[in-house]
Amino acid sequence: MDLEPLPFVVDPLDSLYPGGPNARTDGNTMRSRELSELKWSEADVAELGAGEIPMDAEATDEWSYGDVEAGFSAADLVIEEHSYHQSLSHQPLESRSTMAYWNGDKLYVYPSVQSTNRSVGPMARWAGVEPANVVLINEFTGGGFGSKATGYVQAQIPILLSKKIGKPVMMRVTRRDETAFGKARPGVQARIRLGMRRDGRITALEMHVIGDSGPYGRSGDHMNAGMIGSLAYQPIAMRIRGTGVYTNTPPRGAQRAPGGVQSMTMLSPIIQKAARQLGIDQVEVLKVNAPVGQAKFGAPGLDGEQGNVSSAFAREAIEAGAAVFDWQGRVQRSGQRDGSKVTGVGVALSTFAAGSSGVDGLFVVTPDGRMQIQSGIGNLGTGSTFDMMRVAAEGMDIPWENCEVAWGDTSRHLPWSAVQGGSSTTHAHTRANWAAVLDARQKAREIAAMDLGGNPDDYEVAGERVFRSGNRAVGLSLAQVSRRAIVLGGRYDGHELPEDINSMTVTAATALAGRGLMGVAKDNFDEGGRRMSFVAGFAEVELDLETGDIRLVDYAAGCDAGTIIHPKTFEAQVFGGAIQGFSVALSQKWVYDRRWGLLVAKRFYSNRPPGILDVPHERPMQWRAANLPDPFNPLGAKGIGEAAQGAGSGAVVNAIADALAHEGGDFFRSPITRDMILTALEQAPIGHDRLSAHV
């Protein structure tokens, strides 16, 4: 065997130099779906050599709207900064773990995945069988944050080994291996130019963003960063150019709010720097630029028009957070000294996707009046596996104690469901389960009309009964309706099914047919735009000017996620996302040996995720929601988990900037560590280029 050592790439910018190394032999980037090579001109790299990303250099992706140059001309202040956001391992507490065995041609697989039904297809493809020959069992998953959304290729190892030896095979990878191939959030290097009027309105935003794509695949985080910025801050004109560059580092994948966390962490301190220079309060500058109603955002489509959100109550979220945090009182403490310690306060508005649509709802009311609700989403500990099923129970007005949820095992006949990721499930499954409720209610009314006379519209469903409006005595119990549905058959008990439901739901419903009154339907409700939630994060920090130590004193959040379905699980998402954001701002990063291309921060202690000591402990964190319904969800609900993380990171970064504003020094690089603070305070050289990756 002949081995030829090839040059490797750790920093994406190194690969853009003429003659610079490529991470792959077939190119260093991807245009559309084609691998290609992109090298900047000598003039471009002259800027790069001076520590600046050339704003007009060639890029693989680009979009714009409005007149950007006119926007800068109309601004009272133009700020231009460079920013670096680190790559971040997903770091689920449970590493990739899979057990598999075969019974003839049927595969039984127990993976650690985020989604239940949505992971069947990939498992079947890797095993070389039809999805009908896969039974996937996964009742609990110890975290994923996007890295286990619909399975992972390493699951093939126990699947194929088990088939080879005819015995069950279990795989659980080490923490070091999880870091090496368990995916990561792409880092970005960016040049950002911002124009702001004296009233705080952002007149123009221009970005050139380089994304670290890892060794393969096509990451969209670098362009997502612009899309999210366009929504959160509604610049009058905007232009973004970007390129994802391959590197010889771990593979990348979607991580909680992909591109959104990078956007909020990078843009928030730049916007607040502009606001400080213009004498504008941090909260007011966010409110001035906040999206309202069905706000437009992102890249224009083929018709030249931007897309829009289904609803935006971002200003209300900002005001709710400011009230619970007591912003006006806290801002008076900005810059206060206690010996070597100085106080800083910060706020950031974050947004991200908050729901999908078009999935199916499925349940059966059995002859004893109980309800069996089928849940094909995964159980990550968010509670949505059960919370979203309550919609069906409450819609049929059956007490929760009389309900059973089938989940975590595809042999239990689970319907086509949303991916458990992207904050999809709250919106998707309130809609889908409500569609199934409407289906079952109509069937119950029809059965009552058949047996008791009148028209179906004369009847309503409540209190575990279907009865004539205005006369509860004339009616049937849902147990009686269920028994009649079995006698009638057809669409009433699931022997005839809607034509538009997914084939997976058809299989599940067919297996349940004849057991009682069936509610089964696809979510066909109006869309109204993309579902996006908003979180305004508020942070107070205490920064020690002698040691560089940063202590997070307090955190609060104001939220817009439509109607709150379950306050406790909502709180868990708001705070859990914020805590992940704290480590983005303060601790979590990779370090590479640039001579040998080796990752040296590959365990928890050297690439530190947040722990309990990183959470404010002098007073409990707080949240308050606008609690205004999204008009395109029958219950008014949206997801919340994605937007929460960028709010946490952005607020902490801004609080640090606020503390240091009284001492001199700005940071547009994350995480902000003790050595960075001390170096800035001493005005010492930092030892690397401001855009250098993985140092």
C-alpha cells in the first residue's frame, strides 16, 4: 500500500488562497449540488492577509433586497466589523448508541435517535430492506440537539454485524468518538457592515460569511445567518454573500437554531455598539427594528418577493422580558464598580423556525370510552411526545387519565409524524391532532344523527358524550359511539381511510381498524407563512477586571411562541436553550493543533458544555410570554426551543460588551474567555489573527 500525505485544511480561509490546500481532492466547496473549487484573486487575498474578508470577493451564494448603498448613505452611522463564531460539538449526554437484531428478514433496532417514525426510512435504507421490515424501538433519548434527527450512519455497524453473525449487536461510542464524528455546528467567519439612523432604525446590512462545512455535505448555516438577521432586525436594505468551505475537521450538521445562533451572537454586539454610539437604549433599538405581523424576511423568491412569517409579536416579547427583568432598574447598574468587579447588562432578540405542517393525526376511541392516541414523534425529554397528544384528548373532552399514548415503538402502529427537531412538533402536532379531532367529532355527530334523528350539525361533543345542542339528555356516550362505529365499519372505524394521509399512517390505521371510533386526518390547515418564534434574552453579568472572570448574575426572557400549551415544558425549553447559549458565549470551543491537524479539545473538560454552576443561582431565572395566538394554528401555538439559545448567547455577549464599554474594548469573537478579556484590557497583542479558526 502506497500512502501519499496530502495538505490538510483546518481554517476555511486557508483554502481560499490561490494555490491553497483543499480538504478534498475534488474541490473545496459546493455550488448548488455540485462539488467545485473556489479560490480568491490576489487582490482579494491581499485584504485577507491584512485580516479582512474581502466584501466583494467571489461567493457561491448570494441574495439581496432593496438598495444597499442608498441605505448606507441614509444612515447617520455606519459600522464595519469582522466576527468569528466557533464550531460547536452537539455534545449530547448520551453518545451514539444502537442495538440491533434480526428475526428473519425483519430488523429490530434500538437507536438513540430524536425522531421515531422519521428514522425508519434511513434505517431501512442502510439495512437494505423495506421500511415495513423495520421495527424501531426508542422510548427515551439522552439528547441530540440536531445531530440525531433521523438517525446516523454509524447505526449501520450493529445492524450489519448482527445480520452477519445472527446475534444481537450493541454499539455505544466513546465521548472522544462522539466528538470526532457526531457532527457539529458550523463555525463562521464574517465581515459585517451596518448602517443605522439616529432613531435606531437599521437602514442597511451587508454581510460576507464564510462557513466551515467540515469534510462533506452542504451546510447552509452561513446563509441562514443572514436570513435570521433579516427577520430579527428588518433592515430596510440587505445584501449577503457566503461560501461554505470544506475542512478536515468533524462533519457538520444542524444544531439547535442552525445559523440562527451564529447570527444572533455575531450581530447583537455590533447592533448594540452602534446603539451606544448613537445614545440609544439597548431595548429601544430592538423594538424600533422588530418585525410586526406577517413580516417579510429573507431572500426574495423568483417573483422578486420575500416570504413572510405567519405572525410576529416580537415587540410584545421584548416588552414582556424588559418588565420581568426590570430593565430600567438594571440599566442604572450598568458600569457600577465593586472593587475590581464591574456590572454589565445586555439584551438580544433571537428568532428561529417554530413548526412544520402536513403530518397526520391518529387516535381511536375504544368501546369502553377510553382513548388510544398514536404518537410517532420521539422523546427527547421535551414532553412533546405527550403534551401534543393532550390536544386530541381535550378536543374530544376525554379526561387525560382515560387516555393511553402509544409511542416509542413503531410496531404499535404510529402515524406519519414530524421530525423531532427544529422546534417542529408543537405546531405540527397541535394542527395534526386537531385535524383528527375534527374528523372524529364529525363521525360522532353523524352516528348520533343516525341513531337519534336530526342532522349531524344539531349535535356537539363534550363531557365524553355527543348530544343534541341545547338538550344534553338526547345523546350517546362516546363508548356507545365507538361500539356503533365498529358495527357501521367503513370510515367510522378505520376500514376506509382518507386518500391524502401518508402511507405510514395508512399502515398504522389499517392495523387499528375495527377497534373503535377512529380519528385520522392530515393537517391541511392554511399556512399563512413560515412559523417563527421570538425570544428576547436579558442578562446581567459581573466582570472581574483583575482576573477576567465572568459571573452571570441573572437572566430573564420575554417570548413570543403563540399560545402556551404547557408552561412547565415551555419554561424548560426557554431556560435550557438559554443555558446552551451561555456556553456559546463563554466556554465551548474547539482547539486544533495546526501543525498536525489534530483536535485537542475533544472531551467535556476541554470543550466545556454548560453545567449547573454556569446558571445564575442568586435568584431564579424568569420568563414571561406575550401569549398571543398564531392565527394559522387552531390552538394558536408555535415551538420555542430554537430561538431560546440565540437569546441566551446574544444577551450574555452584549452584557459583557456593556461592562467593558466603560473600560474600553469590544469583542466580536466567541466564546469570550478570561484570557481574551485580560489581553484586551492590557491592550496586548492577541497572538493570532482575529479571524483564525480553532485557536
